[in-house]
Amino acid sequence: MIRLEDYQQAVENRIKNEKNAVCLIKAINDLWYDKGVETVLFRNQLIDRRPGEILNLHHYAEQVVGVPLKVEDTLAMAQALLQEDICPARMDLGRLTKEYLEIGQQFPDRSAFIRHQLRDFIGPENRITIHPKDVILYGFGRIGRLVARELIAQEGRGEQLRLRAIVTRENDDLSIKKRASLLRVDSVHGAFPGTVIEDYENKALIINGRKVAMIATSKPEEIDYTQYGINDALVIDNTGAYRDRAALSRHLQSKGVSKVLLTAPGKGVPNLVHGVNQRSVNPDEENIFSAASCTTNAIVPVLKVINDAYGIEKGHIETIHAYTNDQNLVDNMHPKYRRGRAAALNMVITETGAGSAVDKAIPGLGSKLTSNAIRVPVPDGSLAILNLTLSKSTSVDDINQTMRRAALQGDLVEQIMYHISDELVSSDIIGNPCPSVFDSKATIVHPDGKSVVLYVWYDNEYGYTRQVIRLSKYLAKVRRKSYY
């Protein structure tokens, strides 16, 4: 039986925690808008969170990271950070608070701890000059609209990426009205958390107060972006119409463009999975890039961790993928086998280039893998099943701990989320910022210790979009210093 006193105490504790979460949200916003410091909690974004979400992230820290963080601890750390002359950076508030709880007794107070721990982030001598990059979205489909949302959400003081223009086939009043409506609401990802106003006279959208030009063309090389005040811009091509170097080079013929990023696998251009192989290319020496595919971004981080730890001799990748716009809503003609059948009514076996695409990110591994895909009747949320034969023996616990470490430290903390729920389903990962959500409860290891089956979930729209943004920041050289 729950006593009334216990119930009342629980209510009071919850109110106290929510008040602290509200204060933490204010500190997070002050750090973001006043100092250009973007905060995360063990890789989870803290900006634009509600109090309940803030508390849930602290619960995640306790369950997955093993750190019993209290919201008052992170609040005190955020408020202490506000008092320091910290350079614009991406800061893991969870890691910093964890370290203070572990070694803070060595310092007289939090300020002394921060000045020691963040000595490379404090003071004018540690500031890195970043030149903001104009961004043009060429195409405004599923990925284009999510990229637009994320660019606006991450714009902050406008010191990194700035959305300046959207290019579509038409920009008459009806087209602008329809594009605005599709940006405002989304059947999968919900309403846009801001304002979108049509400016028909100036052929533009006013998004959260920012004017974004709406440009119409079917020939990218004919646009003069400098007429819109756009210079040295990054074009993010999400149309899928241009896939090789020759076609993508048409963007570079237009005035005001310096780099092009394709949101699909590209031919004859670097295919990059951020976190894995983006450093293989010098952005100063190349100007056309591909962000690979959503599936490649989902499986490559996990494959890299496993290959580095155990070695992969061979394997098969099966992707259970949400249906996409290239399938038919009802049975009809389609140039590819099986994709002509009604997408929302059938599971459809189809091909995927994910296996061979691995080789572009991890040379030598792709030839050891086969791959296939099944499109299933869900609009978003996909699953990759990695059936691998390893060079070294392992166990379920060992392989899970290897993945957990990769999710919490190292180069792939933004790419891999380690999940511990045994109730996880596809809709649960919609909106997840990581391209790879590792399902630890589903790991299978054969008694021989070398045959393993791993399950990796991914939001094939939003998780991939976040990878596109990360790669864009790297290519534009606007990534801040990071502490996570």
C-alpha cells in the first residue's frame, strides 16, 4: 500500500526536479545564444528540450552510462559555465558533471574545476575563427525539408551554417504555398517548432524570421546566387537527379557556389560517413562530396567497431527498410522488380548497394559482405541485421560492452546509441539523432563464438539528416571545438 505521505513526498520531489529542469533549460539557452556553446548530455542534444525530456535524459545517464546524475548537479555545472569566458564549442554537460563528481574534491569549487578541465576552451587565445557558410538546398523533398528544419534549429547566432535559398522546379505562388505547408507539418516528424510565412512578392519563405529565397530552375548552372547575396555557398543536393561528378559539377558552374554535397551514394566522388572516413578527404582539395546512403550511415559505424575489435571474415547484411517515395502507392508499372506493388500493403524484396558501399568507408571490408533489402509497410524507421563471421571469438556480454564503450567515448559517440530496452520497436527510434541505434538486447552469438547477429535500428530520415548536417559542418569548416 502506498502511504499518502510517500505519495506527497514523490510529488514534491518531482516538482523540485521539474523546477530545476526549467532552470537548466534557461542556462542551456543562455550558453547557446550568449556564448555559442551547444550542450549535450552524453551525446543527447539538450537544446529545445522540455523539462520532462531533460529528466528522462538524466534517467538515461543512470541506466546506460551508469552515472546517477541529478538534475541539480548539471544545473550547477551549467550555471558555473556561464560565468567563464568559454569559446564557442560543443560541450558534453553530462561528461563534465560526471568528472566533477569523480574528481571535484581536488578543487576548491566548480569554477576552479572548470578552469582546469576546460583550459583549452577558456580565454580569447583559445577562440577559433569560424567563417559562417551559406547553404543552398537543391530540392525540397523528405530529406531537404528535414535538413531545413535542422539548419534553422542549429543556427543559433548564425556562426556556422546559414540556410539562404531553396531551389525547386517552380516558385509560383501555389508552389511556395505548398512548400511552406509541407515544411510546417509532417505526418512522421510532427509540426515544425516555429513559424513559416509565405512571402509571395519576394519569392521567399520567412522561417523563424529568416528570409530564405525560393528559386525555380531545371538547370543548376544557370542560377546566379550572388544576386541573392549568397557567396561561397555549399549546395546540398537532395533531388537524387544528379549522382555522378559530371552532373554534380553543374552546380559549380553557377555563381556563388564553392562546394556540393549529395545526399545519396555518388559515383566518382568521395562517399563519406561522418565519424568514420570524413578525414580521408581534405575539404580544401575537393569540392564535390557524397553523404552516402542512410543504410550505409547506419551500418558502417557498427561494422568499424566490430572489425577493429574482432576482425570480420565475411557477412551478410539484410535491411528491413521503411517504404520510400520511389515505390508505388498502389500496384502499377515500375522500372525495378517488385517495387511496383503497393508499398503500404506489401513486404517487398529489393536490392541495396549498402554492402558494396561499405568498401568506400572501410576499404577492403565491402568485398567480404553481401547485402539485400526488404521494404516494409512503415513510413519511417528501419532495421539492419548484420550476420557476421568474426576472426576472434567473443560473447554476447563482450560484444555488447564493446559497442557500449564505442557509444560513450571515441570518434563515434555522435553516430552510435547503445539501447538497453527489450521492448524497442521501429517507431521508438523516429527522431533519434544517431544513425546507428544498437539493440543490445537482440545480440546473438553462436556457441562457436565467431558467428554473431547484430541488430541496428535507424531513423532513415532524421538520423541520416543529422549525419548530413555533421558532414556539412566538417566540409564547410565551421565545426566548433568539442568536449565530449
